[in-house]
Amino acid sequence: MVFEEKMITNGEPEEEEEEEEEEEMVDPIESLRQKCAETEHCVHTWERLEQCETRVGSRSSTEEDCTEELFDFLHARDHCVSVPLASCTR
């Protein structure tokens, strides 16, 4: 057991390490997506998606879903996000 302790501490007395508060990591793409979702075109496609969800939710039986509206919003947002990213690759 003494040998193991020496290996862990490398033969040096243990020093208390100050625990540094780590900042919570934020994925840069999430902040870009949020900014892009606030652009005029994305807001418009989001409103269309919400209208569709309200319409579909108000019906008891319908075959309609909001896939097209969802894809329109995601496409608009991802296109907006890709513009700043494209400059990083050049």
C-alpha cells in the first residue's frame, strides 16, 4: 500500500489542489443556431410551423403533419448557420 501511494504522488508530498470553477462549456453551433433562429426569414418559417402545429392539434383526426414546415425552418436556420462557418474553411 505504501508503494502505491508513492506511485500516485510520485514520491512527493500531496498538495491540496484548489478546485477551479470551470465555466460550463457552450457549443458554438448552439449559439449560432439561436442567433439565426431570430432572423426575419427563420422567424417567418417558425411562425408557419407553429400555425401548422396549432391547426393539426385542433383536429381530432387528420393525416396532415408538419414535416414540410419543420424542414423549411431547419433548412433556413442551418443555411444561416453555414454562412459564418463557410468563412472558417477558407
